[in-house]
Amino acid sequence: MDGFSAEGILIVGLGFMGGSLAKALKKRGFSGPVFGLDVNPEAVERGKKLGVVDGGWTDYDSVPWKDVDFVILASPVRTFEAIARNLKGRLKKEATVSDLGSTKRLVYRLEEVLGPRFVGAHPIAGTEKSGVEHARADLYEGKKLIITPTERTDPFHLERVKNLWTFLGSKVEFMSPELHDFVFGVVSHLPHAVAFALVDTLRALSGEVDLFKYPGAGFKDFTRIAASDPTMWRDIFLENKDNLLKSIESFKNSLERLEKLIKEERAEELKEYLNEISVLRRGLD
């Protein structure tokens, strides 16, 4: 198994991301039990009915902790500290705890509760879908996975987390929690904020005509991510507030530059600006 081994895995949060992790483990041949824990009993029942998890519960006392030595937090990031406090005292001595969260400076707060067994991780994968019923076994294959160790991180647990994601077919990279939050504040959190705001713009301008009847493929493609889970993105925006606000300010400056070129009808400069940006975007592919 590419160096990965665990007696049993508990996924806390049986939504799209957590469910996809469970399905990926099974697809890749993990032989131990994969359990689920979620405050929503419907999510637990769906997860069990669909065969995504081998057992699922809504309360910590029902989990067979003797069979669990790896825990993954897959719920909204602002629930992590409360979950960590519930895990403390229940975990086996050798158990590893990691997460799927999109913000990472909270790693330090989780270390205060769980100690060096906690290792932050963020798979760069997802869709606008939510719910375990939409889980995909191939979601993480070939995708980047960022691990964010700190000075306190235990090498044993770090290696286990790395081996898990290598086993699942992800491309592992390492960043500090601070660098991670800056990078993804720009390339992930900002685009989601803009997509939400753009849909809101249609709402604001829908007066004499319902603009929601006319968006073409471009608008739908651009704003697809605005259909994402509101609770998850509320937590991400607030946890990475400083980096996101800096990104929004920079975006506003870029938009004002474009606005000025259009308003003043500086055709050649506008064309050159659009060409520069077009070249940069094509480079992403």
C-alpha cells in the first residue's frame, strides 16, 4: 500500500469531501474499516446505506475507538477545535489526526489540544457539490495535496499522513501554514468570493428583466463555484480573513484599472491589457 497502513480510519464529517475520501480508500484497496462520524444523522444513514463507510455514528461515545488509529477532520473548519477537544482523551496513543481543511493557521490551535499528533493537510480538489451522495472515489487522484507541518509536528505522524495521500494517488507538497493561507487566499478563496459577488450582482441588477434567465455558458462556468456549501465557505472566509481581504483589495484595484481604460476609451491600452492577461491565463493550461 505504498507504505500506508492503519488499523481503522474515522472520518469526522460525512459530506462530499469526507465521503470521497472514504470511497477513495476503498477503491485503492484499504483493508481496514472506514468509519464516519457526523452530527447529521441523515448523512450517517446515507453513508452507511451507500456503502461509503463501514459504520457511522452521531456521537463520540458510540465510536469503537480501539479500532481507530487514524482520524481525518472533514467538516467545516470552524468546527475543528470543538472536535479536537472531543477527540482528546479518546484516542489511542499512536493515533494520527489530520484534516481536509482549506485554511491552515488553525493548525497551531489544534496542536494546543491534540499535540504533535495533528498534521494539517489540504487536498486541492473538490466541486460545487455537497453531500455524501455525490462522493467520488477518484476525486483526489492526480491532485495536489498540501501538508503543513510545524516545528511541533511529530515525524512519525507526518510520515503517516504523507503515506496516506501517496496511497490515494495525490501529489504531495509541503508548505508552512502561513504560506498556505496566503497562496490559497489568492488562488482559491478570492475566486469563490468573486463568484458569490458576481451572482449577487445579477440579483441587484434584475429589475425590469430577470437576468437569471439569460446567463450563457461563460457566466455559468465562472460562477459554478458559487453553488458551493455556504457553511464551509463562510468558515473559510472568516478563518483566512486577513489574506482574503488583501486579495479582494488587489482585485478591486485591477477592476478599477480595467474600468478606467474602458471609461476613457483607451482602445490600444485596453487591447494590450487584455492581451497580457490572456497570455497569462493560457499559460495555466
